[in-house]
Amino acid sequence: MPDQQLPAVSVIMPVLNEERHLRTSVRHILEQEYAGELEVVIALGPSTDRTDEIAAELVREDSRVHTVPNPTGRTPAALNAAIKASRHPIVVRVDGHGMLSPDYIATAVRLMDETGAQNVGGIMHAEGENDWERAVAAAMTSKIGVGNAAFHTGGAAGPAETVYLGVFRREVLERQGGYNEEFIRAQDWELNFRIREAGGLIWFSPELKVSYRPRPNVRALAKQYKNYGRWRHVVARYHQGSINLRYLAAPAAVLAIAAGVVVGVALTPWGLIVPAGYLAAITAGSVPAGKGLPAGARLRIPLALATMHMSWGFGFLTSPRSLARKVIASRRPAVRAER
């Protein structure tokens, strides 16, 4: 595609307490190898750190950067506010702790042109800055950690149910009415579901890579994965038939380990074989996952794996039906393009 025909691009960023990574994330956007026009719209939640101050500095330093308030602090509301405040025909979603590869936007625009897709996305490439974050990154990019999810572990390019973040055609976002704000998590999946229902194509490509900074401690990781599991059960109730064995593995492990501990303590030590077997499995699985990492990071991988599995499974098992009923009541019909 000749440079003069490159479409203008709006990058939208929902941010909350992102003082650690926001400036670097925006720099990765502004330094993109893309000859078309570019703007960045940052939707500011009620942060308690220096995020707002850093965002104001970025606005003063570069006229391409703008901000919009998001008083709710919720991600889908932030995304909708940023979409409304943005102007260009291609909309790129980036989180405040995501770092775009240098040719991300150029590659995404090319793939949209080649495939006709309404949304394209790629790999969530987790990278850590200390031993704990490196351990989490290794867990998040291993099959023992997340199964065969292509946007975590890679895979062949092709149609997908959903993709990480996403690069959209604005007309599709506007036609579908943006994100459903009842989906505090899994809003990407729900929007992509409507796009596919309307006959649109979602395209995954390993050519697209976003470096992701993991949560900085066990507590934050546990909260993140509990919410993932909680909202994945909402998705399963929202769209029956969307569940598969990969999603049931962590809840099954939680139940099996809990039962094994109860039996082991109350009846017979043989029950402890189940939790012991799980610990042995994640310890063995951490060996290939930690290849090339420093010893401190390798030693922390089993803890990262256990935190992810147990928190996800617990969130899935305790997800209330009332939450699913609430989002089902807010269901938006897919809107097809007029012919």
C-alpha cells in the first residue's frame, strides 16, 4: 500500500494506575514505523498514583496525544470514551502496560487490507523486568500455564474467535455500538462475538506482537486471574457452547486438590497424592518454561503457575449466576452492514 494511501490511525488507551509503564508505552506508539497520520487518546481512570500527571506531560510534549476522562475506572467505559473522542478510520487498542513492536500498526493495516478482516490481533508477549515478573512471563507463555491459546503461545495466522487487544475498522465499532460496558472483563471477547455474528472476520497473526508487563506480585497476579476465571464463566453462560476442556482444566484442578486435601487430612494420607501430583507436575513443567532464565526466576515459576491455575479455577467456580444474568440482560444484537 503506497504511503499516500495509508489510512489515519487512532490509538486508544484505557489507563488506571499506570505510572510505571505509561510513558514507555506511549513512546512505543509515537515511534511506530508508520507513515500515516497518528493520534493517541488516553482515557484516564481515577488513578491514585502519578498517571494523570504523566499523561498531562505527554499531552504537552506531543500534539498527537490527547486525554479524555473515565470517572468509572472501568475498562469498557474507558474504551468507549476514547473511541468517541478519536477521529480516524483505523482504531488500535493498547493498554497502559503494553509495548507495541515497531511495525505493529503498519503490519496490522496491511493485514486488514489483505484479509478484509474487521479486527486483527496478535501475540501477548509477556516480558518481565525482575525475577518474579520473568517467572510470570514464562508461565504466561507456556502451554502448562495457559494451554494452547494462540495469542499467548503463538500459532498459525488465520480466523479466530477473539484476539489480544485488536486493531479495528472504526465503521465496525460504531455499527456495533462499541464495547458492552457490563462486561468489566472479557469485553474483547463479547465485542468480537458480535462482530462474528454479523458476518465479520476476526484475524489472528503471529506477525503482530505486543510486549506485556506482568503483575508485580503474587497478590496482584491472583486478583487478575481470579477475575479472568470469574468472567470466563460469565462468557460460558452468555454463550453456551463457547466452553471447552482447556477452560475446565483449572476448575477441575481446584476441586480435585481441595478434595484430596480433605480426604488426606480426614480419612487417609493417600488423598494427598492429588495435591502432591499437581505440585510435581507444575515443578516439572516449569523446567522447560524457564529455559534460559536466571535461577531466581526459574525457582519462582511453580508459584506463578499455581497462582494462575488456582486463582482462575476459584474465580470460575465462584462466579455468581446473578452476574451472568445481568450481562445477558444487557445483550446487544449483532448489527449487520446495510447492503
